[in-house]
Amino acid sequence: MREQDFKEFGALLDSVCSLLSRGAYMPNASNTALFFRALAAYDIGTVRGAFDAHVKDPVRGKFPPSPGD
């Protein structure tokens, strides 16, 4: 991803984590930046697709994602 993707990435991460934590997730700029750097090798479209797949997964989709997911 590129630096200009950070805002979109943050919105995606917040949406997925809020959905899967049933509202318990609190956005955190440091955590978002760390997650972003961990996935920097991937383009934003790939990351978006991975978040979509995570939400649909019957096992992993019960919990908020981690960069390794």
C-alpha cells in the first residue's frame, strides 16, 4: 500500500473490527499504523479483498482480524 491508502485502510480496519467485536473495538492510531505497516507490501485492493474474505470466514470471521490472518 501507499501512504495515500492509509485513510481508506483505517476506515476498512475500523469497520471490520467494529463489526466483529460487536461494538467493543475502539480505534487506535498506533495500532492502525502498525497494522498498515505489516500489510504495506500488498495493494489496497488486495487488503480490501482479504478483509471481505475474513468477515465471510465461518471460523476466523468470528473475531477481529490480525495482520497474520
